[in-house]
Amino acid sequence: MKSQNRRSFLKTSTAITVAATGLTPSTAHAGPTNILSPDRMGVLVDTTVCIGCRNCEWACKTAHGLETPPLDAYEDRTPLAKMRRPDETALTVVNQYENPKEPDLPITVKVQCMHCDHPACVSACIVGAIAKHANGEVVWDTDKCIGCRYCMVACPFQVPAFEYHKALGPRIMKCDFCSERRADGKLPACVESCPVEALTYGRREDLVRIAKERIKRSPDRYVEHIYGEAEVGGTSWCYLAGTDFDSLQFPKLGLNPAPGVSESIQHGIFAYFVPPVSLYALLGAVMWTSRHRHDEEEEQS
Amino acid sequence: MNDFMRPQPVTKKFLSPGVIVLLLLAANGLAFLAGRFLFGIGAVTNLNNQYPWGIWIGIDVAAGVALAAGGFTTAALGHVMHREQYHAVVRPALLTAMLGYTMVAVGVSIDIGRYYYIWHPLLMWNGSSALFEVGICVMIYMSVLYIEFLPVVTERFIGRVDLPGALARLNAPIDRLLRWLDRMLDKMMFVFIIAGVVLSTLHQSSLGTLMVIAGPKMHPLWQTPISPLLFLLSAVSVGFPMVIFESLLAARSFGLKPEMHILGRMGRMVAPLLGIYLAFKLGDLFIRETFVYLKTVTTVSVMYITELLFGVVIPLRMFLSPAVQKSPALLFTAAALVVGGVALNRIDTFVVAYTPPYALGSYFPSIGEISVTVGFIAILVLLYRAAVLIFPVISLPDRALSPQSKYSVRG
Ligand code: SF4
Ligand code: SF4
Ligand code: SF4
């Protein structure tokens, strides 16, 4: 009985090792897409031009079928006084900050998803429901999402929002770079609605060049920093500002892609399933020898 | 004397005053849970767009997985290293792990917004997501635990299948099926036992990778690239204390004599394990120079020091003392400290350390969240009690006292 056990032990172990190694190549790279095309589009937000009219907020809600008061209501500037964040009811919001250079002209900053080049949300999503497309957009797929909110934990800009008050089918809500409008050849709704061209839509490469030129032409107007050019490995939306980005509540982030550390740990543990399979083999060996030793002791006694 | 101990169902009544309290707590939790399913997560919890994860993840899932580590540590000791003298605690530990992981799975499915999509990770893979790895490993490991528990079920019912009335005709075939299952499992079990240990090391550590991606949102005291290693080490060191903790608790509640000779010896093994964990924890603290955050008294510094002092240093010292290894009360205290310390570490990592860049307030669990978590723990204890009354899990002195009744314990 015992020896038969041991023979089946060996047979099964071999079968498992073969099965596990046969599994590796096709599955190790499964995951959501992250296409970084040189032609990916972006938006340059020039906060020194923005007048805080909030037309973009209205246009965004209208384009995405979200509830909104009529455009006239946005002439009221009181909501600007309080810091707001994009949420499930508004995918973009405009915040107001004091202007140290000209106190009468407050600085207004439009916020939305940055459409990162190496998005933490894409790396994190358990089912690959978020993907970065060749045209620059980072979009969410309602057919996959399980509502775990790990993307919210991961996003360094605190962008994705969740419909906490829906019992069925709650969605992750974030700016989708007007995916549908752009597919129809239209501009993003906010860009189209901006009366002062604070928002420039174009290839990200061109936008960075334009931004550099603007800084060079009017060094007094801008701080020498394009936010999003290098932060967390680059974002498709970039910002220009007249004062320090810290004072405009932009998060201070490193230059490495946000998912970097986590992904290298993850891939280290799972490198082609070698570590787990070796551990399995090792434990099998320990188990076999200790059982063997035990049997011998029993036979002797 | 160990020779005459054999796992068998405990003969006791299910109801007791304590059980009634637990039933009330469970009912209260389920009532709030109904609210979550009728009106959404926001109606019952204090979670919002700034704080996406709360105690349902921090306690029900993260601490739950850690505290169920007794299953794989005792399996490694009893089966892989083949230390027969520990077999008496393998089954209780297995039962705790099985119920613990079931609670984790239920905890996850009530926390995710679209619980009916819980199966998605099986088909939709994202290899770069730590959460995906945790999810898959937990799902597979839970099935493995159920398989490991099957021999206990077959042992209970072989030769005792007695269906009433018209179903009585099925008695013989079911019995044959059980016997066949039992033989198969006996031959195959080692596959699952090793798989269980491998899966555990994988997801216990990946659980520590989860918050790494949150980057600067995490307090530096807990945001470290060696977080997966720390999680694995702490899970390994909480395994035996958890077994000691629940064995003493069960012995107390059923009025049995605690198996101090086994538990004391397990306690002795805890000290070096805790020592390794402590060394890495301190090394991390000094290499990354995060000790500067401990110089001022803040919530985080208090939490960190509590976790380390009461959860690691004090029990480490206690487990080294022979007096503690012999005294049930002291052994229980030391084990409880480790259990509490590791649970606190998980809560710290997932809840306390998380500060969103644009916080409009702070997070504290709502009555609903606390009720559901407490309710789940109550249900867990009730299920454990029911299981040891039905199945041969706890080793008791064998009434037959015959040497023939000694046979190697499966599962
Ligand atoms: S800003 Fe956040 S949500 Fe948007 S792409 Fe980057 S990580 Fe994803
Ligand atoms: S909430 Fe949805 S999109 Fe976000 S990580 Fe979870 S499954 Fe992915
Ligand atoms: S529409 Fe243009 S100017 Fe008006 S708030 Fe938006 S970005 Fe600023």
C-alpha cells in the first residue's frame, strides 16, 4: 500500500510539472492593452488662459448624458470657491486658486483624468477593464468591470469615481477623452466649448513642442515646467501654469511610471511561473524524503 | 498517551448563552447587509471617492486571509515535514482556514460593486494586477481547502449513510461512492497539500503587493517595496499562534483538556519566526529611514508602535519563556497578541496608512460596516462550532482505547 502510494506520488508530480510548464508562455502576458502610439492625442491645458467660465463642465455633462442645469446657470462663480473633485456626477471640474502675481485675477484649473501613458489604473484593474488606446484615451469597459475599486486605490491623481448609491450596475466614472465623439471625428466636448482656447487638442508630441515654445516666448508668464510631460512617465493631458504647480494642488509625483514597482514585484514572483513551480517541486521533495524516512523508521521498529 | 487520541465529533449541545449572543450579532450584520444589496454600498458604508476601500477589505479580506494562515503552516509542518505529533491540530487548523477563506470570499463579493461578476477574473486575466493574482490564488486555494477537508466528511459518513424513507435505496451506492472517494483522496491528497502551501505563499505575499501601487498615497511607514515579504513573514508567524488561540478557545468552550504538550511545542517555534519578521520590519524601518515618523505622536506612529510592540516584541519574549509554554492562560495571551498584531498590521496597511491626495474628510467605518464585519465573525464562530459537533475534527481520548484504533490521520 505504502509503496504504491509512493509510485503514484511520483507519477502525479511529473504530470503536474508538465502541465504547469506547458501553461506558461501563452498566459504570462495576458492583460489589458496599453498602446503607446507616437500619434497619440492629448490636450494642453493652459491655466494662464483659462477664465473659469465652466463652459467645459457643462459641455462635458451634456456630451456624457449627465444631469446638468442650463448653461446660463454656470455664470454663477460661487462653486469655484470650494475645492471640488471630478466625481460620478461630473467628469471634469474647474477649481480656483489665488494668483500671487495679480490678486484680482484668480487662477482657474480644469481637472479630469490625465490619460496617463503608463496608467496605474490599467495596470491595477483585476480584470483588465481599463485600457490605453492608440489614440491616447484611457477608457473603461462596463462589460468587464466587477466594481472592486482597485483602480481608485491605484490612480495617483485620485480620478476614478464610483456610483456608490447604485445597488445594481454601479459604474466607474471618469473622463473618457470623449471616446465616442472623437471616433466620429469631433473634438472633445470641453475643447470645443472653451471660448478662449485654453484647451488645445492635438498630437501629444506637438503639444509638448507648443508648450515649450510658449514658455520660451513668454518666460514671465509661465513657470518652466510642463506638468505631465514627465510625471509618472508622462500623461496625454499636460498643463502650463504661471505659478508653482504645488500651489495649484497638483500632486508631487515621481518621474517613473506609477505601476513600476508593483509590476516588477508581480512579474518577479511570477516570472514564467518558475518560482511557484520550483517551490512546488521543492516541497514535493521535502515531503517525499520525510515520508520515506518516516517509513523506514517504522519498518525498523 | 497521544496514541489514544482520535479526531471525533464533540458531543455537546449547539445552543448556549454565548451562541445566542453570536446569533444576534449575525442577524444584525445580515440586516445591514440587506441594506447594501437593496440600496448600494454607499447606503451602508462610509466609503466614498476618496476612500475606496474600508474595513470590509482591511479586516474581512486582508486580516481574514492572514489569520487563516494556520491552515497552510500546520499542513507544511504536519504533512510536508511529516511531524506526526502535530496531526492533532491539523484538522482544526484546516477547518479554520476553510471557513476563514469562505468568509474572505463572501467578504470580497459583498464589497465589490458588481458581485454578480465575481467570476470575471477566471476568464479575464490581467497578469500585471496584484489583485488579480490574489483573487485567482484565493479562489483556487479555497477549492483546495474544501478538497483537503473531504476525507473528514467521508470518514464521518462511511458505513453510516442512513437516508430516510424512499431514499434509503440510495444508501448502499452512496456508501460505495464515499469509499471510492476516500481511497482516491488518500492517494491524491499530497498533490493538494503541496498546492495549498504554494498557493498560500503566493497570495499571502501578493496581498502585500496590493498597496504598493498606491504609491505616495500610502504612509511611508507601510509603503515599502518589501511589503510582500513582510506580509508573507507575518502570515507564517501568525499561523501557529492562530492555531493555539483557537484550540485553547475551543477547549475552553467545550470543557475539554487543552493539548498543552502540542500547543506549547508549537509556541516554541513561534519565537524564531516572529524574530525573522521583526528583523525585516526593523531593517526596513532603518534602511528607508522611516523611523523619523515615529518621533512625533500621531495616529500613525501610535498605530505602528502598537503593532510592533504588542503584536511582535512582547509575544516574542513571552513565547521564549518555558513558563508561558506550560501555562494555558499565558500561552493564550501571547498567541492572542500575535493574532491582534497581525490583524492590526493589515488594518494599518489597508486603512490607516491610506491618505488620498485630495482628502475632503477622513474615513472611519460606519455602524453598518462594523455590524457586517462583526456579523461575519460571529457566523464564522457558529459554523466552526457546528462543524466540530458534526465532523471528526477535534482529537479526543478514544473510548475504545485499543491500539488498533490508531491509524494515520488523513487531511
Ligand atoms: S489619471 Fe488616473 S484614471 Fe486617469 S489614466 Fe491616469 S491613473 Fe488612470
Ligand atoms: S472597479 Fe472596475 S475598472 Fe476599477 S479596478 Fe475594479 S474591475 Fe477594474
Ligand atoms: S471652458 Fe475653457 S476657459 Fe472655461 S473653464 Fe473650461 S477650460 Fe477654462
